[in-house]
Amino acid sequence: MRTTNYPNLDKMFIERWSPYGFSQEPIADEDIQTIFEAARWSPSSYNEQPWRFAFAQEEKDLQQFRSVLVDANQTWANKAPLLIFVFSKKHFTQNDNPNPWASFDTGAASMALSLQANKLGLHTHVMGGIHADKAFKVTGMNPEKYDVVCAIAVGKLDDDHSIEAGGNKKRSVRKELDEFVFEMKVQ
């Protein structure tokens, strides 16, 4: 079981994890729209909302999306009833200048999506292991205007509900705060 050193931390942060075992049970359309609605309310630079989510839930569409995943991810993500490809818009709409915060903002929206999914009894597993060129072909997104960021598998846990890659059933642990948080003091 995951634990925190700070009891006031909301349990949604430590309960969220990325399983490798998904049930093929379909996800209700309202739940799908709700997780995207959570992403909609994420903060972004100049309220640009540069994230774009392309998703598949029908079997024929899922087959196309699965073909974009690297082989190692296909072995476990093939059961997920919902696959999402995440893109970020490279330039601001208002002036067409490059948006250096687009990936950061898109990451925040993706985390909101994941936390909302968890609240609905769903799980997400974010994957970087995708073929970017295929992601653009399958979704029709323009590589001149967008960067592909990742893929996300979404679903309920399978019967084993703890299955992990290579048979590892442990949920990952986290570094201690002093490994990545540094108070800086002016001299």
C-alpha cells in the first residue's frame, strides 16, 4: 500500500496508479465526456487550452489506435476499452507565435483527466511508447500544427486487477521530497 508522510494529502493522489491489466468492459459515454470535461477546466497560458485529445472506443477504431503503440505497450493495452492520443498545439491561436508552455499545459490537462477517471472508478495508464508518425496518420492531426505527447489507456481493472508488466504486482513508490524539492535562499 502506498503511504504519504503528510496526512493532509488528498488520497486521490496516492490512490491513482497506472495498471497494466484492463477489463474490456465498455466505458459509459457520460464517463468519457466527464473525464474530458475535467481536462477542459485545466489552467493554461493565456487560457490557450492547447491540448487536443483524439480517442477511440469502437473495436474497429481501437484496432487502428493499437497499431500506433509500440509492441511492448500493445501486449497489455490491447484490452483497454478506450485509447486516447494526446496532442499539444504548437502555436498560440491569437498571434501564431510559438507556445513554449503547450506541453506543460497539456500535461496538466492530462493529469486532470486521470484524476477524474480515478474518481469514476476508472484507471489510466499514460504511454510514451508510440509511433508518432502513425499517430498523425491514424488521427488526421496535422504534424505542422501539433506535437504528439503520449497515449493514454483507460478502463476498469481486469479480474486480477493488480497485474503489472513482467508479473510485478507492486504499485510504484515515489522519491522523497528532499530528492526533488529545494528551497533557495537569497544570499
